[in-house]
Amino acid sequence: MKINLSKQNDQGILSLLWILEDSANGDEIGQISQTNPIPNLPLSRILIPASEAIAEGTAMGIKDLLQQKSLQNQTVLK
């Protein structure tokens, strides 16, 4: 996970980049990025209340990524 914070128009931008790797061989399966405007507060005050939304977005992204990878593998096997 990589976190970038930047300020725009008195508001922060929280960008998260998740890299999903195959645990068996370490190969990268894909990346999931999230970007959201946030109030200008310390990161520790933002992550705890936002953690549920972050986790939900990440889970949906992982699910989509794995489905895409599965479809790609099916196409290769045909």
C-alpha cells in the first residue's frame, strides 16, 4: 500500500495504491487505486473513520481484479 496526500483548494486528496501479488510466486496480479478528497486533518484522524469505506472500496477492487484475471486465464487456455 502506498499513501499520497496532497492539498488542493483547502482540501486534501488521499490517494491509495494497492498492489495485489500472488502469494505463491510473488507475481503482481494488478493494482487498485483509490483517490478521494478529504478535509485537511492529520492522517491519523482520517484513516480510522474512513477505514470501513477504504476497506470496502479495496475489497471491490480486488474482486474485480481477480475476476478480470480469471477471464484472461480462461481466454489463454482456450
